Amino acid sequence: MVETVLETHGLTMRFGGVVAANNVDFRLGRRELRCLIGPNGAGKSTFFKCVTGLQTPTSGTVYMRGQETTDWRPHQVASLGVGIKTQVPNVMDGLSVHENIWLAARRFLPSREASQRTRDIIERLGLGDLSRRDLGQLAHGERQRVELGIVAVTDPWLVLLDEPAAGMSAEDVERMTGIIYELNRTAAIIIVEHDMQFIRSIASTVTVFHQGSILMEDHVDRVMADPTVRNVYLGKNA
Amino acid sequence: MQNQFGRDAFALLVTAGVLVWIAPLVISTYTLTVLIVYGMLALSLGLIWGYGGILCFGQAAFFGLGAYTYAIAAINIGESTLPMLLAIIVPFIFAMMLGAMMFYGRLGDVYVGVITLVVTLILYRFINSTAGPQFVLGKARLGGFNGIPGFQTLNVPGNPDSYIWGDGLYYFAAAALVVVLLLVSWLLASPFGRIAVGIRENETRMSLMGYDVAARKTLLFALGAAIAGLAGALFANWAEIVTPSLFSLGQSAEIIIWCIAGGLGTRFGPIIGAAALAYLKFLLGQQTLVDNTVIMGLILVLFVLFLPKGIVPAVVSGWTTLFGRRGAGKATALRRNRAGRGAVSHG
């Protein structure tokens, strides 16, 4: 059996009377690529926030590489070597592309090595010409790419991406798929996504959320063929 | 980066040396001393607000705390060296505690502003109400609204009878400002400074990168308070009395205006803003035709409307357009875009 890098037991998150995530048991193996899908309000993003420490779950536990991280703050989770990209682009618009990525690298490396790795990543992402430009002046797709660079530069073993393809052009999505595959060579990845086409193109195991719980977990093709999932997505039995 | 800082420091030392030498030919050293003190005070807010994004409405609290710490310690000790150090350390520790409470409590910017404002008010009210004889710390009476006069002023370390005053105090204050400015420059060029700017730009991103944002903001806030404390101690030595008005809201507001007028996100902006506006206030104080708060208010409004980025960024970008060359500091250029917007929305 593959080593487990992320595990949740009975993860529950309540907002007043609303149960956003209900008793979620989840596990992710080393270097696995997993997509989380589900209709709006299914609890994907809540689950994502509980795992990353952006929110503290009402009950249940989260384990990363066997260590309990339930009540941890985001910076503690990230310090373990977890790369996180949130739903809204979270970048430093007033700083250059280089500075953005350097700051991420500097967390784990001394300044000089951080600069070296930053240059490497910028080349790999094809952002070389933009290196000194302020991030705020770049196009949406480029900023998303920089944010992936921020995640990738630290060599994470677990990567959590919330809607990475949102609002991107087909060309940008393709480029990003390439980056995700590359990351997947060394890291387990969770992608929260709406875009079914994107998920199909990545072709991996999919976990379907519905009304705060996990509905099913299977390969993308079987999930797509499943009548219950189709109903959930079309809202027939909701 | 190292080389850049070296050149930067050299240019700074030469410029400062020339200015310190020339300025007394135009303005009396007595006035210059207080301009320097205000410059240092503005720099302390410029550091945490311009580079850390922490808008502190109560920078005067640390200024007053430094001044009172100096006065009380000087009366008790009778020599100035240790009191000077205490005037830096006490505000630093106080700000550490206050900052930890605010930043670990994940308070938003507005609440940080409100809390720092209220702390200033509390200190002001408290010090004002200590006129009674029961308010004594060691040999020092707090004196309430009368303040504390007659403490040991700055002396040559180890020799309480040889005072540093007048021109001597001017050179001492100027040297202190240069040292603080060098330390601030070094700090901003270091990873700590760059990370602080990152936090100013996007706190969430920095914490998702694994940085302990609360700890770093607390430390930066405390460093700002330490600088304000040193300015307070120098002020106490200049005025030879400390009064509750050091903690007043007017004082706090003035520091913010200095920063806005001079240019946020630059090292020199707040210092220049403070010196220029304080000198203007001094000149206006010599006439009775117009009330100087009206002029100050007018200046603030004009700046926000027509020069929202402040003097220094405007001069730098003017220079760049004229001579087509990127101006003095990298940090200056870096902050140009955002300084203006920040200043307007907070002003």
C-alpha cells in the first residue's frame, strides 16, 4: 500500500446551522493526483480551507504524513512543505515576478540559493521576459502561472490547488496542465475544480462532494458515467 | 544586494554629513535639533506603515513613553546612558505586547488603527491624572498635567557633570538619526525587510508560503516603537521637560500627516515631510495673521488632492521623466505605485 500523505477523519465544519462539510473521511497517497468536484456549496472549498488551516474544523482530525495538523495555522501547514494556491489569486501585485517567487523560495532556502532557484523556475515557466515587471501589470493567465511558480519553487510534497483553471484561456490551461504533471512527479496533488473538461484532460481519480459529504470516489471516466453524479450536477435530486 | 547597500550607505553618509554641516548656517541648531527628532519620529511610522502596512494611529504613544521613561529613569539614576537605553527598550517591550495582542488576534487594519488610537488616549488621560503626590516612581513624581521638569539631561557616558546640550545635542541627534537610518536601510534590504514588504502586499499569500505573519508584524511594530522611543528621549533632552501633550492625538495625527506629505514607502519621505512641516509650523507660529492649524489642514488637503504620493516619490518620478534614469532608491521606485493609493484611502 502507498504511503498516506494526507488523511482526514470525520472532518466536520458547521457555520451556524449550515453543515458545510459533514463527517468527511479522506485519504491521499504519495504522489497521487486527485480532483475534488461537486456542485456549488458541496463543501469542496470548505474541506480545502480546513485542510490548509485557513479555517479550523468544528470537529474531526487532519493528519499530514502521520502528524496531526487539525488546529494548525496556514503558515504552520505550509512550513511542512505543503504548497497552497487559493481560489482567488493571492499574489503580491505591487512586487515584481522575481520578488514574488523569491519570497516563497526564501522561506526554505538561504537568500543566494533562493535567487538561483527563482531564476530556474521563472525560466521553466516561460516568464523570463517578465521577471522584473510588477505582477499587477500582467495578464490573468500570467499571474496564475506566477502563483503556480510560488507553489512550485519550494519543492512541496503536497500541493493543494483551489480552482487553478478558473478564467484561463485554453492555451493557458494546457500550459498549466503541463506544470501540474511536472509537479506531480514529486508531489501529491489535490485540485478543487469546476471545469469538467479540465478534469477529464488531467484524467485522474476524482472525489465527488455533495451536500458536505463524499458521494463517490473513482476514476474520472466511471464518475462521469455514474447516473447519481449526473443527477447531482444537473440538480435533479437535490 | 550587499554592494548595493554599501553604495547606498556611503551616499547617505556623505549627504548627511554635508547637510548637518550646512544646515546650522541657515537655521539655529536649537530648532534643527527638534526637526531631527521629528524626522526620526516620522521615520518610525514610515517604517511600519510604509513598509509593513501597519497604520498605527498612536505612534505618539511610543514617543511619549520613550520621553517619560527617559525622564523618570534619569531622575532616579542621575546619569543619562542607561535612561537612553531604557527609553528604547521600554516602548519596544510595550509594543511587543500590544502588537502580539493585535496581530495574533488577527485584527484587521481598521481595528489596529482604533486600538492604537485608544491606547494613546488611555496613556494621555492616565498621565494627565497623575498630578497627586501619590503618583511617584522611585524619586520621580509623575506630575500629571504639569509634566516632569528638572531631570538629568544627556551627559557624556560615565560623567554626569559634562552635559551634551545646544550644538552638542544637535550633532548627537543628527548622528543618532543617521545611525537609525542606516539600520533601517539595512533592515529593508535584508530578507526580513523584503518579507515585511511582502506582508504589506498580501498577508494571506505570505502565510500560505509558510511565514509567521503575526510574529513578523509584531516585531516590526516593536522596532518602530523603539525608534519612536529614542526620538522621545531626544525630545525630552531638547525640551528639558516632558508633558502629557506628547501623548496627544494632535501629535499622533501630525506624524501621519508628515508621512503622507513626505511620501510613504520611502525612507527619506517621512523625515523630509516631518522636517519641512515642523519648520513651517515654527515659522507660522511667529505670526498671528492666520491660525497655523488651518494652514496645516490646507496643506494636507492639497497634498491628498494634488500630490497623493508625497514629495519624495513625486521628485523621484519627476527626475526619472526629466533625465530618463531610474531615481535614487530601488525601494522608492518599488513603492511608487502603491504609496499614493494607500495614502489617499487612509487619509
